[in-house]
Amino acid sequence: MRILPAVKILARRESPYLPLLLPTLRDIDSARRELRWIAEHFHDRAADGLAVETNSQQKIKLKSSLYRKIWKACFLRGYKGVPLQYILGSQPFGDSLDIICRPGVLIPRWETEEWGVKIARGIRQYHPFFNAEENLSSQIIFNILDLCTGTGCIALLFAEQLKTNKNVLITGIDISQKAFTVARDNRKANDHVLGTNLSVLFKVGDIFTRDLSSMSNIDIIVSNPPYVSEENYYSWTHTERSVRNYEPRLALIGGVEFYKRIFEIATTTNAKAVVCEISDGQQYRDILDANCVDSSLWCSGSMYDEAGVVRTIVSWRRDAEDEWGWLQNLIS
Amino acid sequence: MIPQSLLLPFTACVQSSILRCNILAYQRVQLSCSRVARRVLSSSSPWLKGPPPMPPRPSISEDEIEEVFIKGGGKGGQKINKTNSKVQLRHIPSGLIVSSQATRSREQNRKIARRKMAEELQYQNDPESSRRGKLIEKKQKSKRNQRKKSLKRARLREAERQGLPEQEKLLQPPCDSSHEIEPSESIYDDADQSELENDLRILREIEEEELQNSQSVQTDLVEDEYEVDYTETVDLLSDRNEKKKRR
């Protein structure tokens, strides 16, 4: 659907930057919203410079560079289709996190935030480690393993939600060195979620080859592995153009082999629960058909997201029913 | 007995139409005025006390609302990168639906939507005395004052154009208002934009509250703000005082 000339004229009357955003955003409301975010972002960044006492000429110089930055940001967003999170460098996540986003690392999605918050809050509310008065078992640390962590958003989200006086260790692993740098920067930028008894560690490694037997007491494995099939990745009706052109393929193209490997890791590390993001209901059936999950040992189900699509596979060990049985309420 | 020299500025200000709008400033100015002036300003005349306090911010219980989401179906997840995060709330007893997509953060949008829902319900129950009703009244009042100001400015401009002496300027008949008044409405005056402005107002209120909660111990900061805002009015007053002294 082409953009009607009347819309372009209306946009131009309102602001010279709005028509730049129209090709990607297609309507004036979203264009207005994103322009406001872009302008706020650059104005905040420039505000430190503007607050300095300068002569009037230099002030004018700063002002015009601010407008140039906004123009460039709108051009990249509207005409080139660069994701807004790469232009502004951040994405709000969870209750108080601000995740740094850089080209080469996948941008956190709202679906990930949604299921992450659901699971983390469930753990906080129902898991005996956080609720029992004394530790009935000998367990003193709650271990979370986050595979294919990328920006580290899931690890930091769990850290934010599980901040208590109990000991928690969250480990994030990713194959990419770029992601490792971004995850460490995110931990630094969001260090209010860390605590004296809560640590977040990041490691570089390929989950197919790295030996993870040193971690032997994992409570839960969470993951958002690459799951877009190659066919869907190149299909215009499935994957958005900006995702295909600017986000890393390494983090996107994948399939059932990732889930098979994750469940193998779950067996080696003695994990009690596994929660992973999946593509849709069809992929859930494919996972079960490929015998990734041993149904004699594991209970499993799928969880819907707020758009009504199957988004997560949730499974827990049958012999850990007292710790993880509450997950039954989340699946359908 | 209040000295005459101190009363003069206030009577002059009451007559002048410009300062009538800034009558609220007097409450703030008293923080930086002398002790005697402060006693005068704190007298019980109604226009010195400022506007009546706004009704309290409404709140809403979690049981009555549920989050509604538009069932998209189809793609999502890693394939799509959405920047807008719209949150829709539905009030179960009345069926009122309120949505917000003002910020990039879903958590902030949730807070804004809840506050908006509470305001909307309060407004529906009691249009006159609710918080939003008062805000609307305030806005209409300021708009009326703006209109009067611009009419007066237009009259003065007409008189200057005709080259009349100062006393007769104010006696000019009101001119044709259609082409002299500056337009106060925006060219793109539609429901979405005013809703966005509403959302932004609520966001600012939330941020203010959070700031106040975190800085509740430090009260000096609040006084500094007042002084910075109304230095203009203070200067005006001091100018007038000087002029009176010179006469």
C-alpha cells in the first residue's frame, strides 16, 4: 500500500522530520511517536552541552548539530529501515532495566520480556527456595543458566525480579564476542539489579561444543535460542525487512537442533526446569516429535503470549514436582 | 497599620490586566520577600491565597481491571521488531477501555494507563469536582485570559498604527478579532494528538511523584524552584517600587 500524497503533505505541515519516517512507519501516528522519542533522546544527550556557559555563537552551533542528528536519525529510521533501538542505543526492558543495543547483537523483544517476567515472578512467589522459612534441602544457591544470552537481557531480568536476601547466581553464555561485550556493558549500566548475594556472570562459548559439566546444580535453564527457519527468514511475509537487513543472522536462523542440545545440557547439568522461547505451535510439535524431551522424565507444555501465539516451551522434571509443579498453572 | 508604600504595588497590580494572570506568583514571591511584606501577603483576602487545591490523584484497585490485548495471531517473536508497546486496560464492572502507548517502556505505559483509567472513572462519576474536571476548567480559564490578552494587544497595535496618544489607546473600540488574534489551536487538531498530550501530562505527574518520593527529606530544593520560576514577577515588583520612590 503506497503512502497517499495527502498523508505526506499533512506530515510535512506538522514537522519537516515526519515525512522522513513515513516510508518505514507508513502512518503519521507512529511517525509522530518515534520522532518524539528520537528528539527526546538527542535533546537529553545534548542537554549537558547546552547547559555549559558559552557565547551565543557556540550555542547556535550546538543547536544546529542537534537538528542534524535528529534529521540523520529520522532518515536512517524511515528510508533505510534501521531499527530504532540501534539508532537510540537502548531498549527499556522489565521494570527498571535499560538494555544497551548495538549492531551485531539481537534486540530484546517484548515477548521475551513478557514470558521472562511471568516465569521470574512465578519463581519468586511459588518456589520453595524463596518462600520456605528454613532451607529444607542443603541447597544454598539458586542457579540459573541462560543460554544464547545475547544482550544479557533475560539474565538481568531474572536478577531484577529475584532480588532477595537469598543467594542467586545467574550465568549467561553466548557464542559471539560482540554479545559478550554488550552483555558486560549492560550489567555495568544496570548494576542496581545486582546485590551482595546476587551475581550475574557472562561467558563466551558455543553450546554445541562447550563442556558445561562443571555446572552441576542448575535449577532452571532459560533460553531464547535462534529459532527462525531459513525459509521463514527469507520470506517477506514472515520476517520484517529491518530485521533481515540489520539484525545478526547468527542470532536468528536456527531450529529444533537447538532445543535438542538444550535438553541434553539439562541432563548433564541436572537441571530441574527448562523454559525456552519458540517460534509457534508448529515448532512445539516439531520439538516433541524429534524426541528432544524424554516424557518419562519431564512434564512439558506450551505457554501463550499476549498476542495469542504459542511463544514458550515450559518443562520440568517429574521428580521436582514440589519445586516446579506450579508451572502447570502457566501452561495451557 | 500597613504602610501606604507597601499597599501601592498591590493595588496597581490588581488594576493591571497583565499581572492579574500572574496572581498565583504572589504565593511564591512571599518566600523571597521581606518579613513585613510576607505578613501583608499572608492576609486572608481570597486572591492572595491562590487557587483552591486540586482534588487528590485518584487510584484504582487491581481487581477491577484486566489487561486486554489485541489478538494478532501469526508472526512475532524474533521475526518482528516492534517499537511501540501499547497497553490496553479494561475496567470489568463498567466495560471502559483505556489504552496508552506514550513511551517505549511497557512498564511506564502500564502505569500511565492505570492512572488514566482512574482519572476517567473519577471524571465519569463526578464531572465537576474530579481532578480532570478541574484541569479542564483551568485550561479554559487560561485560554479565556489568553484571548483577552491578545485582543488587548491587537487593540494597542491598531491604536499605534493610527498614531494616537497613550490615553486614547485604551479607549479604542475592540477591533475585528478574526484576523488579529494569534491562532491558539494547532493545525493538526485531532483526537490522537490530544490523547498523546494527556498521556504525557500523566507521565510527567508520575515522574514528579517518584521524584518527590525519593527526595521527600530535602525541602530546600522546592523553595529554590519557586524562586527561579518567578524572578520575573519579583523584578517587576521591584521596578514598580523604584518608580514610586522616584515620584
